[in-house]
Amino acid sequence: MGEGNEREFRAEALSDGDLSDRPYAIYQCTDCQNVVLSMQDCEGGMTCHGEAMERVEEAKMDVEPPALREVLLDAFGLPKAGLDICLCVIGEGPLSPGEVAAELEYDESTIRSYLTELVELGLLEKSQLNREGGGTVSVFHSVDLAEMRRESLVGFYVWAGEAAALLEEANLTKAEYLESDHDERLDAVFWEQVAGDRTKES
């Protein structure tokens, strides 16, 4: 199934807001505003305040399912070139930057930049190998795949948490506006308090 067909299928699956068959589970507390995302439907569910949380089965907002490229770019700043380099090392490593360049059609300086970033993200490791003729060479190889899964999910959850914090700040700003007297319109107050300099940068 191509990426376009996959996106169409996933969008259709979410078009009615039904979350019951998704490969993740969302739980909400019936007493407070706590919401939890889990990559699996935990046996017995999740708890909050010592009480069972309710699984969310329906989403009222239409959400466009993301493509993998969008997730990697937004969450990790990792475009297709970075992913290609990561997959090359995972599949063929350990490899030096020059060996990766020989495998892929990317400039070696670009490869070195992404390799450094991939190490910082925790997706690859860097080590030194002894050359047969003397000296050492830097090579890159995959971390343990179970560890990679954990680190990539944690990294995404950090990004998602930051995004959720921004949304919560936005919701609180709207609530505070309705409870207070303002000379400005809500849109002006909203972008000034929530977005700040971020709107100026876009």
C-alpha cells in the first residue's frame, strides 16, 4: 500500500471519530481533567486518584492523521535524508561517514551533520575502530532496537507534552478572557499571551 493510499485509509478510519480500533489508547479521568495516552490498551485500564480512568472511544474534533515524514520532521527535526542515513547505518553498520556516503547519494558533509544529530537523539552510537594499517576511524552503529524504540517514543512524548502544554495554555487564556474585562478582542489577547514572539517568527 502506497503512502497516499495508506493516508487515505487512515483518514477514512478516523473520519467518524471512532477511536476504538486505533493502535493506541486514550484515557480520561472522570474526576479531573487528566488525559493519558498509551500505546496499548492496558489490561485493567489506567488509574487516576486511585480510580479507574475511562477510555476515550470517540473524538469530536476532526484530526488529520500525520505521515511518518511529518512526525519525524516536526518532533525530531529529521527530514527524509536523516531517516535514510539512520536506516542505512541500522541495516549495514557499523559504517564510517565515508562508507555511508558511498551507499547513499548525499554529500559527506550532510551525512556527518545528520550522524551527529542522530547520535544526540539516541538513535545511533559512535565508536572508534582500529584501522588495519594503524590509527583509528570513527564509525556509527545502531543502538539496541528495544532501546531505540523507547528513546524515540519518549522523545516524541516530550514533544507531544510540549504541544499539549501550549494547547492547555491557549485554553486557559480563553477561559481567563471570558472571566475578565478586556479592551482588546480575544484574538489579539490570545496571540499576544500564548504565541508571543512565535507569531512574529512565522
